Amino acid sequence: MDDNLIQMDDNLIQMDDNIIQMDDNIIQMDDTILHMNEEETDNIDIDNISIVSQLPTLPPRVPKRGRPKGKDKTAIGIAKRKKVSGLVPFEKLDVLTRHFEMLIWFVDKDVASIAVSGNGFISETAIENNPNNIHCAVLDSNLAIDDIKRYFDNDGWAALKQVVDIKRINPTWICKCCNEDSSNNSICCNRCLEWFHFKCVNVKTTLKKKIWFCRICKETYD
């Protein structure tokens, strides 16, 4: 019986050793798992450090104080957009427009349009033969009337020259407003080249502007 007890004790001791071995294995597994977690944590930290290092470094925000000149756009100091106007002096018109304006002093607009577009020449029968109906701008000796010669046939140009010469024999500038002689105390519109009495257009004789436009031209072209 003693031998049986001894054998049981040996078995118990063996079981204890096995349990101790199992505990050692479990401890070893825990150490392995802990070591793996530490490596993953290290990798995550390294990745985070790498991402952070790629981000740009922003300067500290400095609050604005006052309104430094030239720093911010404001309504003050911004150049106003200039209005584009079609009202320009006669001599600054483009060539075709200027020629058309001169042609209608002598012929109607349809005839002038055909001539300027190059679809025909102006004949003698189309010319206005009454000098009183011709624009008074032809009285200006500085007017380059020969510029429109290209639009007439020979007879047409001869008829135009004749009516201009007759009008220049007794030059009279007529006020566009009152149809009276405007040879004195008058002003010429730089767009239509018509003449007006100062009093008729309510303009002072001391006007200092070198360029002046009549009300009709302002309403038509501006």
C-alpha cells in the first residue's frame, strides 16, 4: 500500500511539472504576443512620423492691425472703368465711315452705301445740284474733298466739283438751329462739322475746350 501511495505522489509531481511547463509555455506565448504588439506600435509611430514630416510647415497666424496701404484691395484707389464712347471728332473716324459721311453731303445714303461698298460708281444724275442743300463743311478749304473722288465716274465727279465751286463763290455758314448766318459768334461741332450760334446752343463764348460736340451728335453717337 505504501508503494501505491508513493506511486500516486510521483504521478502528482509529474502532473505539477506538466502544469508548470504549460504555464511556462503560456508565459512564453504572452511574451511573444507582447513583442509583436510593440513592433506594430513602432511601425505605426514611424509611419505617422513620416506622414507628419511630409506636411508643410505653416507660419503662425498674425492678426491684421489697421489697413496697410497696398495690402488689401478696397474701393478707394481702384481706377474707374472708362466708358467707351462712339463720339469722336470727324477727322478721327475710320476711313470708310469718314468717306460715307462726306458722300451723303452730295448724294442720298443708299447711293453712298453702294459706292463705299465698292458695288458701283456715283454718276452725275445722283449729285445734288442745289448749292444751298450742300453741307457747309465744303466751304473749308482744308477739307480733303479729293479723298472721295474714287467713288465717282468722270461725269459724276465733274458735277460734284461744279456744285462745290458755286457754293464757295458766296460762302455762308448757316446755324443748324436757327438757319441764320452763323459767320460770327458761332461754334463748330467737331463731329458733324455743323455750325451753331453760341446763344442757340447755350455755350459761353469763353469756352476753353478745344473739342466740342453738339447735342444732336451726343444723343446719336455717345
